[in-house]
Amino acid sequence: MARTLPDSIDWEAYASDEDDGRADVRPASEFVEDLVSHLHSPKEAAPGTASPWLSVGDTLRFREGEVTLWGGINGHGKSAVLGEVMLHAMTAGDRVCIASMEMRPIATMERLARQAAANEKPAPDFIRGFGRWTNERLWLYAHVGTVERTRMLAVARYCRKELGVHHVVIDSLLKCGIAPDDYAGQKAFVDALCSLARDTGVHIHLVHHARKGEKEANVPDKFDMKGAGEIADLVDNMLIVHRNKSKEELLRKETLTAEKREEVELQADTALICVKQRHHTWEGRIRLWFDAASLQFRDVRSGGARHLDLSSGTWNQQWQR
């Protein structure tokens, strides 16, 4: 099963970076040959881990040494979408640690197992096999409740240094021991996360809640996040997850005609909106349809179900008989 990171670890050893920074002060000319290669060598595949959705292509990737903020209204599926992204990252060979201070480890594993099996209730053999498959791929920080910001930084540094983790998920900023009105503390913490990512190469995914507007159907933007306004400025990437509540409300109406129902069904269930990519020019909206049984988000309206073949570690749309 996925390994857990208990609080019994001596986190003090990872609470701060002891490097005084002298090794990072280098002559600018040292970077010239790297620049020549960067600008004039044949372009290789886009760096970073791809998203799970083929329609997105290379327009959205999760690169080393960056911080991605996952924003949205509470209950709109931020953690579920991010979980599917992390599951896909593991199939690409990446190592992941999820610190979900709002969910017990068993709940995190249930969601991932359902997404992997494309099934509401995976068979016991699949669950056990999935647990074995996560070995050396997935770690869970087994703490529910508030964690001091210094501890969270220590966890991320430990995961990168000792476990070789590529992605650390912090779910959420609200649980990192910073008061909602402590804007200076929020800014300092996010700035520290950005420095840690940049210095170590780990990619940090930070979940953050948006303020509720007058109507929950209103899509928030990067200026609607709770807390310090500098948070959006500091992070490298910003994604907003928004659930189509208007569609759900319309489909509940008994008076809806068949023609109108078909028209409404064409709408996506969830929008994943990229409002910032510091090192890529693309910003835009990804339309996703949600399957309640598997908890998968698919970029096609019908079909598209796929399960994780545990023997090969690849996604498959056909079950072996």
C-alpha cells in the first residue's frame, strides 16, 4: 500500500535549508552555452509531466521546480481533479506525496483506487494490487487537521531529499496554520514554497479556496482567491476548477423537454481553467465531463472510460477477458 509519513519523523532536520547560498552565486557567462543549446538545438518533447487528457496535449504540463495553485469554490472538485492528475503522473514514472489534511488516508486511497479501476467499488484483488503498484510511487502524509507552516515545508523538503518525490500535494493552504487574515504570513509561506520548489526541483501543488460570489454559478478568477493577493503573483501556474452547478440545476427540473435536456447535456460538467502559466504562453479552458461511479474527469462527453492496467502500469480502455 502507499507508504505514510508519520509525525514521528524528526522534522526539525528538514525545517530549514542550511545552505548559505554561496554556491548559487556564479558568473553569468557560465550559462551562455546552455542558452545557445536552448535557443538553437532541435526541440525535444515538452518538459514536465503531461495532464491526463489527450485533447490538452502539451499546452498544459507540470514542470520541475514550479508551484501550481489549484483554486476554486469549496466542493467544486479541486482535490478530485488533482488526484487524477497525480495518478496519471505516477503512470509516467513520477513519485508523488499527497498531504491531504482534510481527508483520512483511507479516503484518499479510495478515491484514487476508484479512479484507477474506473469502478465505484473495485474488487478486493484490484485494491490490493493497486496498493502494491503504489509502492515507490505514492506516499501519504498521514495527518488530519492543521499543520504548522514550518512542518509543511519540512515535509516537502524531506520528500524531495529522502524519497526523490517529484510532486508534493498540499491540500490545502487553509490547513497550514496561518490565520485567514494573516496576509503577510500567507505571502511568506507561499514565497517559501516557491523557493523550495525552485531550489530542489520538486513540483508543489497547493490547493486554495476561492471566495464565494453572489452566485455559486459565477466562475471565479485569479483575483477571487481568499487571503493575500500576492499569492497569485508568486506561484508559477494557476488552475481554477469550477463545477457547472447551473447544468445540474437545469437537469433536476422535471419540466425539461427531451430536446432541451440533450442541449444541456452537451455542456461540460466541470471547467478546468488555466489562468496563468509563467513559462508557457497558453491560457484557456478545458471542458471535462464527470463520471460519478469512477470519479474520473474525461475530456469527452460519452465513452472514454479507462482503467489502470496494473501489470503494465498503463491506461487501458478494454478489459482483458
